[in-house]
Amino acid sequence: MMRRTLSGVALLTALVLPTFWAVSQAEWQPAADLAAFQEVTLTIEGMECRSCVKDIRKALLRVPGVSSADVRFREGRAVVKYDPQKAGEEELVRAVESASNAMYRYRASVLAQGG
């Protein structure tokens, strides 16, 4: 009787790929839809630690129409890609400010183009 065993690559594919696929599908957008997306840079005051980055990023990604949020602690900025048909700059600013908590109060504003 012949036993079948999974090679390292097959095992990796069987275990990791489904997880990767699920994560990547959450942020996946069809190419035609990406053309309609805009990018905005927000300046953020009040970030004191990496946990702040996590909280702000999570709040931005909860806004309908946001496809990505790159929050940069050292720069005090966030670069956000969003669908202007579903969200606007005001919603993004409010999302950052809503991430405030008892320890940290965040303030955000839209960085002028070319800034």
C-alpha cells in the first residue's frame, strides 16, 4: 500500500494560502473600481505611540469606501485611499478624531496638495 504525504510546498500551500487569500480578498478591489479612488494625506496630532497608529488605522478602515490607510507615526500623517462616492475628507477627519480615548486625543486635518 502506498502512502501519500504532502511535500513542504504543498503543506505550506494548504495551510497558509487560504488564510492569505481571505486577508487579501478583504482589501481587493477590481481594477476598474480603483480608477475612481482618490488619495488624501491627513496630518494627525496627538499620536504618542504605535498603539495610536493601530487605533487610527482601524478607525479609518471602518469608514465605508476606504480601501487603505497608511498611518505614519514618525511623520504624524496618514495616507488614505478612498472612494469619493462613498466617503469624503470630512468623514476621514471625523474617523481619526473618533479614535480618541481617555489617554490620547487625536486631531486631524487634510494636508494641502503639494504639502
